[in-house]
Amino acid sequence: MMNNIISIRKRNDKDKAIKDAIFAFSGGQKSVLIKGEGREISTAVEIAEILRQRLFPSIEISDITLGSRPFFRKGRSDYKNNNKEFKQDIVSQIEIEISRI
């Protein structure tokens, strides 16, 4: 069971996520799961590549999972009928599992 999940919420979390992964691997964990969704997919990929190429040469990407989930946002209100419905969008997700060799 995976207990080290690093979830990226905004780009400013990049340094914190890298530190969390370093602490996890230094503490003896064999694998870490990095999650990103929407605009933060590129940040999650960047964190995985920084860890793999620069910090831990003994790390490999063991699994990548792509998916999507529904996301409900409030629609614009029209001046005539004041319609404030929730509109459904789809948000892309990525999960990158990195592990020690």
C-alpha cells in the first residue's frame, strides 16, 4: 500500500514536494506517488524528472497513470433569467510512481 503521496496543488508547491520526496527516500521508503491535475500536470512531471535525473540516479519511474474526473463549475449568470447552473467540465489527472531500483 502506498502511503507516500505527494499531491501538487499549485506551482509554488514544487520545492516542498521535492523536499518531501527527498525525506521519504532518505527515510527508507521504496516508492513515492506524485499526483497532479489540470495545469499542474507539467509540474508533477517536472518534479519526477528533477528527482530522477538530478537528485537520485537510482530512481526509476515505475508507473504512470493518466485519467480524468468531472469538475463542476458555476456558470455565468445571464442578465435576463439569472441562470446560475453548475456546468460540468473534465479535468485531466496524472499519477507518477517513482521507486528505488
